[in-house]
Amino acid sequence: MKTLKKLASVATLAISMTFGGIATAETIVVGGKNFTEQQLLTSMTAQYLRAKGYDVDTRAGMGSAVLRSAQENGQVDVYWEYTGTGLIVYNDVKEKLGRQEGYEKVRELDMEKGLVWLNPSDANNTYALAMQSEEANAMGIKTLSDMAAAINDGKELVLASNAEWYAREDGFRPFAKAYDFKLPRDQIKRMDSGLTYTALKEGEVDLALVFATDGRIPAFDFVLLEDDQNFFPDYAITPVVRQEVLEQNPELDDQLNKLSGLLDNEVMSRLNAQVDVEKEEIEKVARNFLEQNDLI
């Protein structure tokens, strides 16, 4: 957490140098993080709002700490955040909360900072661990407790994880403690998030950290291990908007809530797969979705 706070502090300076000033009321600045789902959401939101008559600027592909700081400092007006990230990373909430409780808590805390969480979508892009279906079936592993038992029984399972989750407060160490298992460091391979899927597909590892809405999970015949101890918090994908911008644009909340209401795990998984598996362009996938749902 200290590392994340340091990153946020550095981010504030970087934002000022990069963006040069506060977003004006005449332009809606749509931000986004640097992975496929977020790039889709950024494009989708920008195209949708332009069709509604807004002047829109986009600032996509940003790191989490930089993006959050940009919004707090008024340089990004709206982006899609995850309830679990908002609670744990940005508000230091350590207690376990259910989906609705977590949403209400982060909404309350961020309202004090001038940030408004609109209606959460039904898409829950929580962390998960995946295995190849064939290997999981052969080993009789269906749940994370099954996985922990196999490791404790001496099975040499190798895990692919991104560096951030390995170090996060809701990451590997508390996860291993909650499920009561120990994995030697040489059986944990840290890599870029996207590479965990490739490593698992090619059999370089036995387990991979994935995001629940990623389209590569069904495409690569992976199975998600059930989080039977309910370790992972809910990560409902939600539009977050600066309160000042909502006051200046009174129809914006209803418009974004309409878009949020169309998203669930199945939809996001399909859209992500069109980009990551079928190699379609992000702008095209986003535009097709909006057209199919009569939003543009």
C-alpha cells in the first residue's frame, strides 16, 4: 500500500506535466486504464457521449494510480473503476464487504472527494485463478480449497501472476494465508498480466491469475477455480464521474447509467474476446456494441 501511495504522489506531478491543466466544463474528458477491457470502455463511452452531443477528449492507456490522481485533480472527468479497487487501494478499507455494501461504502467515501459512483454494472471483473480444463479435471480440482489441498499434499503447481497482485493487500500473500497453503517462490512466475494467459495456454504454468471477464478464458478452454472461501472482493465495473461535471451536465448520469445497465460478465467477456482472440480493432468493437444497442 505504501508503494501505491508513493506512485499516486508521483502521479500527481506527472499528470500536471502531461495534461497541462484542469479539464474545462465544455469538454468531457474520458479516461481509461491500460488493458483491453478498459480501452473498450473508454472508446465506448467516448463514442456514446459524442453521439449525444458532448465535446469529448480521451486519455486512455493510463496506469491506475495516475488515472485516479488525474480524476481527483480534475484532469479526467469520467472513467470506469472497479468497486474492490476503489475500496481497498484508494480508501484503505480492509473489512470484508458484500457487493451492495461495498458499493455503498465506496460511493460514500468518494463522495467526500467530489467523485460520484453511478450505477454499478452487473459485470464483476474480479481476480480469479484459472487452470486448463483438462488438467483441472484430471487432478480433481474445482475450488481454490482443492488447489490448496493439492499444494499442501506435495503437488508442484506453478503459478503465473502479475507483479501488482503479488504485492497488493488483496493479493497473493493474504490469499495464501486465507487458503492456508505455501507455495515456494520458485513456483511463482511474475509477468505482465496478458502473458499469464499465454503461459497457461502453452503449459508453462499450472495456474494463472486472470480477470473474470477476460474473453480468453472460454476461448482457451480454461476453468475458473471457485473462490469457496470468498476471499476476493467484488469488482463491479462502475462509471465514476466528478460531481462538478454532473452538476454542469444534468443528463450525464442517466446516460451513463443506461450504458452501465447493458454490461455483465457475458457481455464483457465477449467484447474482450473480439479484441484479444479475434484481433478486431477496439474502436470497431465498441462502435458495433453501441449500434447493436441503439445507443448511437
